[in-house]
Amino acid sequence: MLDIAEELHRWVEQGRDFAVATVVAVGGSAPRQPGAALAVDGEGTAIGSVSGGCVEGAVYDLCVQALDDGETVVERFGYSDEDAFAVGLTCGGIIDILVTPVRGGVFPAALAAAVSGEAAALARIVDGPADLLGQALLVRPDGSYEGRLGGHPELDRTTAAEARAMLDAGRTGTVEIGEDGSRCGQPLTLLVESSVPAPRMIVFGAIDFAAALVRVGKFLGYHVTVCDARPVFATAARFPEADEIVVDWPHRYLESTEVDGRTVLCVLTHDAKFDVPLLKAALRLPVAYIGAMGSRRTHEDRNERLRGVGVTELELARLRSPIGLDLGARTPEETALSIGAEIVANRRGGSGASLTGAHTPIHHDGPREPAGRIGSVA
């Protein structure tokens, strides 16, 4: 639901009634992951998506019904071999959809937190007794929470602890606990949606390729910073879409700024006096991705220089260089696309190979863990 928080927050402020359908479980090759949502207001306006189009019509009708009767339901959609025109997923997957009328509770606060960039987790019961279905708790990073799940008091405390752990990791997914909050007894399934600030992309080197990469980074949902030691190049006029422009030596800025397990670092300077101290620092940080631009000759020379300042082979194994996937890119835009594609493949666990003729899954459950990689991505 939090993936469409901005529009839903406006609906709340306008006093609209609405119902939300949220993907809570997937099986097989489902097009959307848990947390994806479609919402319908009292006037029939719809936003969002739960399946990329396969079952939107049926889910829309369920939202309208929920607005009429106020009931929360869970429906399963899958592919029907007997009737190819039946309501279902033509991709062959299965999805479970929670449909909830939204009327107060913790939902307005959860939407406000998501819109403001505040870290918070929304935990909802998506499988269990009918009287608990759809009940929600809003959990903050310090472990405090709002709302009640309506069951045993320990259930709220256990849910808050589980949701806080997932929020710390920036993860959205499901968790099972007992109805009384313990690990035994009648099980409940909770969907925890984490709302965290946008992950960071830091682009080092204020060159024309960087301008294209900034646009790709923004498209992929990153908070993008451009850093260069040369003030004549690092300007708002050259990078109007960047969230932040920093004039500083790259390694000095990296040592002073905050990064985490979702941060991606793109080094486009291909100048040893900038690259070597920067990469020496970067390769020892728990970030998601480190890529550096340059020819293969530049790459070999840079690696030797890095070894000379004490960078180990295990640390060097984390470096994606030359940066990007092999798309045959030449222009800044094509190169930025190849870099963005490599970042997505690294984040989601993709191989980067063509899907045509491949026997690998189209959708991946999580990132691969290449040798030397530190950290994880939500």
C-alpha cells in the first residue's frame, strides 16, 4: 500500500473513502511483489496495480464491494488451465490479495510517514481469524507503535518487535507468529511494509555521462548526489535533476557522509588522483554497489594502484569495473542505461543475460551474494 502513499495521502486529506487491495503473497511467476497495491475511492477512481493488468478488473470490483459492505477479505488469483479466459494470471503465477476498506485507524499516520520520508513500518494481519484480518499496527524505528491488532496484548508487542527488525533492514515481506504473540499456538501471518527514505546514489565525477546517470538514478528511485572537486563542473545548471551537488574531494566527502547497505557508488572520474583514495575508502564500506568507469587498461592500472595502497583481493572483488553491463553502449544515455541495468541486476539477483532462450526465473526473490559483497538491499 505504501507504494501509492502519496496519492492515498491526498485522498485522506480530502476526506475521501477508499478501499485498498494489497498483494500479500505470491507464488510462481507473479508480476508484482507483496506490498503492491491498487486503491479505489468512493467515486470509482482507481490508482496503482496488483498484477500489471491480469486481474485488475476483478480486484477493482472487490474494492467497490469492500466500500459497500465494509468487509475485509482475502482472495486468491491464479491461472486456469481449463479456461484461458478466466480471471487469473496469464503468466502462470498465483497471488493472494487483501482487500480492506480504509476508514481511520493507523492508516493515515502510515501514509503521512511514507510521504514525508519518515521511517516506519505498517504491519497487517493477512491470514488468521476473520475478526483479526486486516488489523494494523504502525511501528517506529525506536520500537514504539500505534494501533492495536485486537488479539492478545502480547501480540502487539511481538508484532512491533518483528516489524522493527524488518524496518531496520528496509524490508517488506511476511512473517508468522502465534495468535497470542508467541511462536506457538494458532498461527497468524503478518504483512510488514517498510517505508524508508529513498536509497542513495552518489555519482563521483561531474561529466556528461554523470548527467545521464543522474536521470537514470532518479527514474530508479534513488536520492542522487553528484560530487566533484572542481566547482566549475559541479553546478546546478549542469545537473538540474540531482538532489544534491557537492564540491569536495571525493574521498573526503565519502568519509564524511552517511551510507548504508542500499547505497550505490558510481565512480566516473577515471582519474587516479581521485579514484584511488576514493575507492580505497569505498571498498571498505557496507554499501550495495561500487562501480568505476574506465577502459580495461585503466581498470588494470587502477587495480595495481589500489593494491599498492593496501586494498586486498577480497576488497577488489567487490568493484564493478569497467562499470555497467555489456550493451554495446556508446552515448552517455546508453552508458547510463547499462550502469542502471547492472545496479538493478545486482539489487535483484539477476544475471544480466538475455531472457530469450534462458531458463532462469524472470522475477527473483532477492539479491545474489557475490564474493566479497557486504550488506543487503531491500
